[in-house]
Amino acid sequence: MVSQASSPSLLEALSSDFLACKICLEQLRAPKTLPCLHTYCQDCLAQLAEGGHLRCPECRETVPVPPAGVAAFKTNFFVNGLLDLVRARAGGDLRAGKPACALCPLMGGASAGGPATARCLDCADDLCQACADGHRCTRQTHTHRVVDLVGYRAGWYDEEARERQAAQCPQHPGEALRFLCQPCSQLLCRECRLDPHLDHPCMPLAEAVRARRPGLEELLAGVDKNLAELEAARMVEKEALSQLREQAARVGTQVEEAAEGVLRALLAQKKEVLGQLRAHVEAAEEAARERLGELESREQVARAAAAFARRVLSLGREAEILSLEGAIAQRLRQLQDCPWMPGPVPGLPPQLELHPGLLDKNCHLLWLSFGKQQPQKDSGKDGAGSQGGEETESLRGDEAKTERQSEVQPQSKDGAQTPKEDRAQTPQEDGSQAPKVERAQTLKEDRAQTPQEDWEAQIPRGGRSNKKRKFKGRLKSISREPSPAPGPNLEGSGLLPRPIFSCSFPTRMPGDKRSPRITGLCPFGPREILVADEQNRALKRFSLNGDYKGTVPVPEGCSPCSVAALQGAVAFSAGARLYLISPDGEVQWRRALSLSQASHAVAAMPSGDRVAVSVSGHVEVYNMEGSLATRFIPGGKANRGLRALVFLTTSPQGNFVGSDWQQNSVVVCDGLGQVIGEYGGPGLHGCQPGSVSVDKKGYIFLTLREVNKVVILDPKGSLLGDFLTAYHGLEKPRVTTMVDGRYLVVSLSNGTIHIFRVRSPDS
């Protein structure tokens, strides 16, 4: 179990983005707290409210808007107190113009006070030297803490100032909140207590906090326990997925080795088996990704709520804690009552089996078996079908495909006879050989059955279950269909660009310690590309023929993510920073980006002297000196915070093209952020849009990783059709780029790069 998180400090709360609104990215104004404990400006929440509901921009939870509007959400007194402290520290610049004394105008009719040199932490007033000396000598204020103004502005007395802060009553200005009405659960000042709470039992704030703090701390401990369970479950899922991939890779190798010695007539079966393996792994990965996504989402929500509650309990004043106590308790109970229920654990990894009847041209030589886990000791209620350990599921192709393969004659009698003789001489160590031979003979004799009966005949008894039908359903969920047909004016007319394969090469070099993970591509010089290998922390140079040209040095510890080449410089993102370096690795400047985004897409502008980067729903453009040239929200302020551009590129016409994972669409906008085209139709096959590239005519090439496709869209974002598919050798395409406007470079998940020449219709 993980240890309890340490309490945050006041300095961390003041210096972090805790006091910034995640919608407008500015300091909070009139902060309102949602039931999920996320805080935003009141005006920003009003823009998100629609139909009596709004969705939290961070956790995406739907929240009902009170009848009185967003102003009825709870006011965050805790944040207000911290903001007051920040504003007081920043209220004036001693070098530009000294602040005036707050007491001098009250004495002698002076219109303006003298220059302030001190500050009273109890009165929250700036004082000149004379008023500060007098402040210490009066009966009412001689106990007040008067400190040096320069040190106060530097933050030396933040803790003392925070101790002396008091929340003000919103109904009676100037009166501090001092009591808690127990029946009404409302904070009161002295004026509020007189009417209508005169007869209600009330408690001082300090006493009320002491009484209610243990309950909140107990709820917080329960959420910490849930966080530990979520983290452990996430690690188990990742480990299971890693083992599945390793075993799948080994099985794939076995399939390749077994198929090399088989006759030409059975190569179609080899492709079928590999297809089954890929489909199984894709289905398992899809299920694991869904579980991991849910785990990470719930962990993030729980961690944010716990951090907020811990901050309030550690740093909040009594009034602030009590004002938020109800919301915090409700949220923490809600999180505790929703423990993680692990989903079904995937079956054992697939195993390769070789059929004994190698001379039988009508039988399958290869098939995959997917094991099923043994039932738990306390789950023996499943009946006889769960007894006997593991069950085996055999998958084979449809009857029509088998009949077509049976018409192909063997290539060599000797080549087919040798494996059978070896198989016949193998000792039957476990007694499982004879049943396999009987099953092969039965399959040959039952060819007259219907396709459905023939399918069921090859399934072992333990495998004829609903699991088979479920697996077939998963195969259908992986889209193998072409994209929707283009319009009548393009279909069959030859007006679309066509791919011509150029070359293919690996990117793993002898010095690499890990398998490459390509996260960025861009053109680099004449007929060269720059490859961002995040796993090996390198920017590698290759020619379009696959020749390795060396690397562009990166700062130590940086893992380049997205990359773009400018005039005599290279821009790339790494973590939450944007770097601009020279070709020899010298850092020219770096800029901090938003911490709320895992990766940031960068793209070079057509002029070559500016770089664009996607930051929390915005697009920021920097010049070569590192200054912010422009910043806009795709679609304008109406869509603020609603887009997440994971991939970004620019067109020769000066437009921006991005893959929006929030709206699950491809968006095209001009240099001012106005959307001129967007596509999120059925041509995406339900997948999240991937990497985007644009050729010299403005055609958009969009990667769909889950279905092994690159589709083509017109310059305004309308789908035209498929450009590359699995038949072109695409297997999990990851990132693309366009070189010279006519060479499409595609990287695969295994680190291989394919290069295709884009043949335009008029060439």
C-alpha cells in the first residue's frame, strides 16, 4: 500500500497553478467550487452552462446548475484567502513607485499618505515609518504584528499573514465570520447571530473544526486506500498486457518459421493464422486500454479530490474548512463508495499447434489456440464445462476459403512428406497425439457438412461455449471495411493521389538500448527526415533512401516527443517544455508549457521562421527569438477548453490541421483560429484520429492506427477515401510527415519506416 501523501505547503499553493482557472488560464476571479471539488471563475462556468447542466472541464463529470445559476455554487473561501494574500504581496512595486500609507489620509486631512515602509499583518494596512511607530504605541494596536514592507512583499511573512487572516461575512462587510450555526450549518458573524439565528445553538469556529476534522480525515484515509488499490490494479493490467505482447511476438515468430517450409498452396493459411493472432492481440489490447483508461481516469479524479481536501485541512482557516466541509465529505464518500471492480482477466496467451496431416491438402496445417484460465476454488458452480483445467479454442477460416486453398496442388511431394514422417515418429508423451489424428480424420470425412457444422466440428468440446461467439464478435469489431466511398465526381475517375512504394528501413541503430518509439517526424534538409525516438532520447537523421546520417544532439535528460525543422534550427517538445536548438545541439531557448497536458504537438509554419505548438486547447505560435507571436483557440472562445489537438501540422496555404481527440474529429482552421472545415464521420471507423500530413496541393493524409489505414481528405476536411491500407504493409502506423510535398513518410509502432511517393492525378 502506498504511503499517505504529504501535506502541501503554503508556498506550493501560492507558487503553483492552484490559483489559476483551468478554463481561462488566468488568476481565479469569484472562484466557485463544483461538487467534484474543481474550482473555476464564475464567469467561465457561466459560459459552459447549457440546458441546466455543465461538464467539468477536468474530470468531465456532468453537474446540474442550481436554479439561481452558477452564482449559487459554493464560494471557495479557501481560494479567496490565498488570493487575498497574493494580491497583498503584489500590490505595488517599490522600485517603480512606493505605495502610500493607509493611515496618513485619516489624520490632518492629507489627500495622500507618505511612502509606506511597513505593513501591519493584523490590520492589513501599509504604513509609513511614523504611523508604524505610532501603531506600536497605542493600547489597541500595540500587540499587532508590524513587519518590514520589503520582506512582506518577498514572502517572508506569508505564514504569519495567513494566521491572521479572517474570512469576511458576505452580508455584513467588515465583520469576520466567527460562529457556526449547528442546525443551519451556516457560518455567522456577530451581526448574523443576532437575527435570525439568535435561538440556535452556535459554536466558535475553532471548536467546530476540532469536532468535524476527524470525520474528514477518516474519509480522506479511505480515499487514500482506494488510490493504492487503483494503482496496484493498474500495474497488474500493464504487466498482463506486456506478457501478452511478448508471447504474441513469440507465437508470431513460430508462425513465420513454420510457414517457411510449407508448400505454396498453404501460404494463404499462414496469412489467415497471422490475421487471427493480430485480431486476438488487438481485441485484448483494446480491452486493456479501456480498463487502463478507466483506472487512470478514476485515479486522477480521486487524487485531485484528495489533494484538494488535504490542502483545505492543512492550510484552510476554520471558516474556510467549515464552508467546504459538506462538499468535501460528500465527494470523499462518493469516491469511497465506488471501489474499482476488476474486469475479466484475459485468457492465457495463444499457442501455436501444427496439424499432423501435412499431406492432406484439405486440412489446416496451422491454427491458434487461446487458453482459458482454470476456475477459482470458490467458483466451482460453473458445471462440468469448467472442469479439467484449461480449455482450448481452435479458430479456423470459413469453408469457402478452405475449398479455394484445396484446389491448389502441392509443390513438392518430398517437401510435404518429411514433416509427416517426423510427426509420426514422435513419441506420444502425453497421450494427446492420437486425439489430434482422429480429429484430422474426422474433419476430412465431414466435408459434406454445412459451413456452420464444419466450423463447430473443429472446436474441442471444452471450447464450444459462448466465449467462441464472443471472440468472433471481437473479430468483427476490428474494421476491415473500406472507408465510405468518395463523391460521384471522384469515384473511379482517377482524380485522387495514388501511393507508389519507394522504400522501407528500420530506425534501430547499434547504439540504441531500447526498441525505437517514434513519436515525431519532420523534413530535415534536402531529401532527409528527422526522427524523434522518445524511447532512446534521440533525434535521428535519415535520407529518403534509408541511409543513417547521424543525430541532432538534444539536452541531457530530454526525451523528444514532437519535432519540427525551422530555418537553421530544430524545435521539439519534451515533457512540459518547448525547445529550440541549433543543428549541432546548442539550446537557443526553452519555454515552459502547460503541465495538464501529457504531450504537445509542434509544427513548423510554412515561412520556416515560426513554430506552432498545441497547449491545453490553444495553439501558440513562437518566433525564432522565443517570443509569443500569436495565440488562439480553434473555433474561438465559444469552444474554450473543448478541443485537444494531439497531432498538429500546417498546410502550404497557411492553414492549421489538427487531430482533435476531445471531439474525435479532424479540424482545419485558418491562421486566426476560425474553423473552415471539420470531419468526424464514419470514415474514422470509430477510431481516434491520428497523425496528419498535408501535401503541396493541400490534400490531408490522416492516420487511423487501430484499423491500419491512412485516409485522404480534401483541403477543407471532407473525406475522399483510403490512401494506404494493410495491403500496403501498414501495421499499426504511428506518425507521418510529408517531404517536398510529394513523399509521404509513415512510421510503424515497431520502429520501421515506409516511404511512399504521392502520385498526383495530373502527373
